[in-house]
Amino acid sequence: MDLRFGDGKPTDEERAAVDALLGPPESSWEGADRSDADLRWARGGREARDRRDQLLPALHALNDRVGWISEGALDYVCRRLTVPPAEAYGVATFYAMFSVRPRPATVLHVCTDLACTAAGASELCAAVETRLGPESGVKLERSPCLGLCERAPATLTIRAGIPARPAFEDEAVQAESGGPGATAPGDGTGKGRRGRNTRHATAVCAPATPDAAVRAATAPEAAVPQSGDPTLTLLHRIGTVDPASLDDYRAHGGYTALRRAFDLGPAAVIREVTDAGLVGRGGAAFPTGRKWQATAAQPDHPHYLVCNADESEPGTFKDRVLMEGDPYALVEAMTIAAYATGAHQGHLYLRGEYPRALARLTHAIEQARTRGLLGDDVLGQGYAFDIEIRRGAGAYICGEETALFNSIEGRRGEPRSKPPFPVEKGLFGKPTVENNVETLVNVLPILTMGAEAYAAIGTPTSTGPKLFCVSGTVARPGVYELPFGATLGELLALAGVRDNLRAVLLGGAAGGFVRPDELDIPLTFEGTREAGTTLGSGVVMAFDDTVPLPRLLLRIAEFFRDESCGQCVPCRVGTVRQEEALHRIVDRTGADAAGDITLLREVGRAMRDASICGLGQTAWNAVESAIDRLGAYE
């Protein structure tokens, strides 16, 4: 392979960041100083190409240390991994959290997505820009959903370099405090517009040891209004168990499910999951037992397990709460899933905007490995399994399973055509089972209480408990656990819905709106489908009549345009045309919208019918429902 590199050279700091991950280069072919021996033969090429999957971690290493990725640093990574520079550039520019242009070491990401927009993100951005001058050394970037919707408006501060302070902190800053922590204008009472509490979430992220991060983080039960309720199935440990303590986890039933799995054997574990009726909680609702069985039956080896922890759907934060508040539960559940499907290596693909979850899970995995719960001989049963965390870097499309595989492999996170399906050829071309965090954590109660008892929760066709992410104009936003079959009205009553409710968005940006008179919709996959909407991943966003609906729809269109990977024409062009039409409608304040609405329907049908993946297929859903159910432009 003839690789053409540029003239840029890495700085000592950039070289050190990459070498800390990959080890020192063994020859000049990999970037070391030239020696006479290297002129006689080429060394390391094949081995380096086998490490292509280290490309994303190497880019993270540079971004963490320096704050951006220079041409010289990118060339050095390419030499180390024998990756064509053009391909590496394509990967580096694919992710929103990376920059190939110089920027300050501190970047303040301000969420401007749906929940934060409704809570005053525009005012927050204006206040921050007023306070931050060119000499501040801070760059402000408007960001899609940061997964802190229960504490909107939210910001994420990323500081490159080696910090002198704890890595991860949460601060709730009152409106009158000003500065980067300023929120929507208040009246000196801590209340902003519409009388809501204007405290906002700020997650500060910088490289540090996991233990320091665990100590610095605040308790996650703030996101669980039901915290402490012993009747909860999935959330019962959050607020009760120290998330950093393996002993505390085991004292509250931890690793009981894994021991039962070893007693049953892989085939019986899959039968239990199948009999329980567990389906995927990420939105597709595919039967989990069927997926596991299909993977386990593949003769090709090795098998892989991938946990999809890249929840990027606007309004979704349930997986974040589980990982922060009960990290050992996910480690145990991944071990069970791998045992059942014949996998010995697990990859946990974690959203890059979740610094506390990264710290908690890193700590949990290290503790489990030290105590014999991961490694070559799990619980002394002769079964080998380990978990590697891979950080995403800001790409909604990587929530699609095959795009996620490409991202882990060091390629652009673009979806693959199917078939072949992941159970046949997934990660690294091998049989792969992929589940999200909530799906996996449900396996624990299935094994501890038994499939029959688990299936008795919920409805006959939607079994078990479900987590719902409630945000927007409600009194008590957060993650709620209810059995399938509870109504939308019952859920909103728990969260404290307001009298002037205008609309409820189910399923996030890829979901659909319902009216205030439709709150009797049962929260099941079949119930929402019969009502002409979708349950999705469990997003429930409430908006009162002070939220400008046309602007909200325009923000959804902007989101899909930004997040389209551009691989297929229907999505690449359709999301742009959708945004343009909505801009015209908003600019005309809805006047003469009929022609643009007709165009939107045509574009929406084309995206739904011809896009490669779910992003393009669902990009029109929310806008369509707002037009047809809410009369958004009448």
C-alpha cells in the first residue's frame, strides 16, 4: 500500500499522547527515528493494520491531551496504524467532538436540543457569549442533546490536558450567578421564565484517574424521582447502593443472576430470556432471545458481544442513569449475555458525552477484573470473558448497530446494508449480539425471579418493566420505572404535568407528537402503534403552550440534517430539503404553508421508503405528526 503523508510533524506532546496508548514505535516505518536497519526491510505493517480499531482511541488520546487534532498528529497516528491519511481524516472529521482546526483547550458545549430549548437554552447561550470574551480561553459550541434532559438547560465543559482539579463535577448554578454557569434570566429568586427552576446541569470533563472521578461525581439518584422505592425492579439499587462499591452491590443481590446462569447453562439462559418475552428497549423491540439464539448457533468464531451505550436520541438519558447509578449491574448483565451466546470479548460503546458514566464503568470493570468476576476464569467456572470500553465522539448515527461496528473498527460511523445481519457478520465480520443498556439490565431480574414471574409484569405482549425519560415542562423530570401497560397520563401525573399542556413528544426526535386529550394511550409497543405513534426508546417530552411549536419542529429538522451521515441520497438530500421548507414556513410565520407542507410530505415519503437506516426513515415522523395531529401551522 502506497501511503502518502503530509509534511506536518507531531509535537512532543502529541507524540507522547499517541505513544501512551499504542506504546513506543518499533521502527521508522511506524514513526520512530530512522535507523540503518529500517532501510533493509519494512517492519510492522501487517501488525499495525490489524490495529486499525485503535484509530478512534488514538484520536481521543490527542483530543484529550491537546484539545484538537493537527495534521502532523494525524499523520503520526496514520504511520503508527498504517492507515491511509485520507481515511483517517474522514474519521476525524466525522465526529462532532473532534476538531482538525486549532481551538482553545476548554470547550463549553451548550445543549440547544428540544428539552433544553424549552428550558431557555437560547437565553443561556446569549448570556454565556456576553460573559465570554476572546481572552477567556473558552470556546462555546452549540450542541445536540447531552443526555442531561432532566436538568435542562445543560452544558458540558471539556478541558484538554492534565488537570489539577477533579475530573468530573456537577454544578447547579442559579440564574443570577452569571458567567459560563448562567442560565435563563431570572428574577433573583432562582426562577426563570414560566416560573420554572432555572438551575442547569454542568458536567466538567477532563482526563483523570477513575477513582478521582468516582469520588468527585454527585449521586445519580437526583435523576430518579422514585429513588428509594423498594418495589422497583430496574432502579431499586440507585440511591441505595454505593455505585463505586462492589461489596455493596453484592450485598444487595449482585451476581446472584450470574451464578444462576452458570447453574442453568447457556441454552437454558436463552430459553429463560425467550420465555420472559424480553424485547429490545432501544426502539426496535426485536425479541432478545431470538437474537441471542441466532448468534449462539453460528458456527463461525469468535463471537462478540457489543453493548450499545450510545443513547443519543434527544430526550433519552435512562442508560446514563443506569450506568452512573448501578454500573456493576451492567457488567454482570454483559457477562451473562456473553456466556449465553458464546462470546469471550465484550465491547461497551459508550457515548462520548457521558464522562461520569465512563469513570464509573471503568472503575467497576477494574474491580470486577481484580475480584475474578471478569478475566480468564469468571467465578471459577472456567469461562473467560472481559470487557473493553470504546468511547464515541458525538455521532447520533452510531446508535445504529452496524454504524457502531464501523466506528469500533476505526472507520466512519456509516450504517451497513443488511443482509448480512450482525448475528452472522457483525463486528470484525464475526457473529455479534448487540443490545442496549436497558435491555441487558433486564436480564438480571429474569434470572433472579424466573421467566414466568417476569412475564407476569406488564401485558401479555409487552412484558416486564420499562424505563421512561420524562422531561420538558413537568415539575419532576427524570427516569421513571413503570410496568408496560401504564398510560401516558399516569406517567405524566407522577412527573407533575402542567395544566396548560400543549403536546407530548413520544420517542424523541424520531418519534411522534400526541395531543393533551390522548393521555389514555397505553405505554406498550402495541398500544402506541395502534394510536398511530411510537414508544421508541421511552422518551416522553411534555411541552406547554408557551413553547413555540414551529421553532421546535425546525430544531428537529436541523438535528437530522446535522446528524445524517450523508451515505445515501434520500437522507442526505431529504433532511436538507425538510429543513429548508420548515425555515420558509417559520420565516413566513406559517402563512402560505400549504405548498411547503405538500413538499414535506413528498420528501418525507422518499426518506421513509428509500433511506438505508432508521435515521432517514424516521426523520419526518415528528414533523408529520405535528402537522396532522396538532395542526402545527394552522
